[in-house]
Amino acid sequence: EPEVTQTPSHQVTQMGQEVILRCVPISNHLYFYWYRQILGQKVEFLVSFYNNEISEKSEIFDDQFSVERPDGSNFTLKIRSTKLEDSAMYFCASRGVGIQETQYFGPGTRLLVL
Amino acid sequence: AQTVTQSQPEMSVQEAETVTLSCTYDTSESDYYLFWYKQPPSRQMILVIRQEAYKQQNATENRFSVNFQKAAKSFSLKISDSQLGDAAMYFCAQNSGYALNFGKGTSLLVTP
């Protein structure tokens, strides 16, 4: 069964450093998402991406965040200058064409900012 | 703003028994989708069940079923014949535009 994959599974970085989180969505999906979950809290939407552009973003997704689909398979989230409060689990998700399609989540990347 | 509320931070059930997790939501849209996701200790998000709002029939997936009350904006999850592997955080979610809007989750403990 196809699945969303994410790398790395864990990342530790120093405050102020840039990090890139990588995702490979399910191959025939066209909508891609990033969510984050701070430990003990709910999952929060960051951004959605379709047709090589951002279709929607939340208030959390400020100028320090960016997304890119550099090739036909990868979908990345870049955090330009990490802060302590960026420590969280970051989930990538993808879905098919129709609004009725389900979003399938990857296993997540656990980011720790020191 | 759309909100999803899970009023039970923790629930406990004995193995083989049935448990119901509550969820209410607030939306002005007439057509939408509702989901229950399971998050085990590994923290992966696993789809359990989904419900289309335009369908009156409650969704079922093996031991998992929902009680969808559209007028009351209620979407509860029933787990029958609970198993130890069902222990996890359960999140209710509703689609909101392109995104999913999640509740705060219910931690389900399954005791032998």
C-alpha cells in the first residue's frame, strides 16, 4: 500500500540554524500539507500546496517558513532560523484530487531546537 | 472560525468492552467531512474512519463506528470489543477549506 514517507525521523538543531524537512507524498496525489504538533498539544495546520504554489496557510506559517516541491517526488519544509518554540513533531500529508479525498499522513519528523 | 471540541481528555476501557469518544464541531458549511485519527505512542497519525456530512448513514470500519448527528454537530466514535492495541490518542478532525482542523484529542487507556 502506498504511503507518505518523511526524512529525517529525528533532527536536533541549534537555535538560529536552518532546517529542511523532507517528505515524499503518495505518487498520484496532488495536494500536499504540513502540520505540526507541539508535545502534548493538538495537531495544527501550517500550509497546503497545490499546483506548485501555496493554496492556504495558517498564522503559524510566517516568513521563517517556506515550502518547495523541488522535483516530481519531494516536498520540503524549510525553517530559516529556528527558534526554541519550533520544537515539535512535523507531519507531512497528501491527498488526491477530489475534496472528498482523505489526507494520509507520514510518520513525522521530530524536531528539537536547543 | 471553525472549532472541533473533544471534551474527554482521557478515557479508560476494559479489554473486550465498548467505549465511546465524543466530538463536537462548529461549522457554517453544509458539505464537509469528518475524521477520526489514531495516534499511538509512535506518534504516527493513522486514519480510523471518515464520514461525509451529506450521508445520513453512519460510517463503520470493522470494530469502529461513528454516531453522526448533523443537526447537533456531534460525531462520536464507538470502539467495540476493545483491544490492547487500541490504546492511543484519538483525534477528531473536520476539513476546513484545504486543511484539517483537529480537536485536542482523547487519550484512550485499555486495561486487561
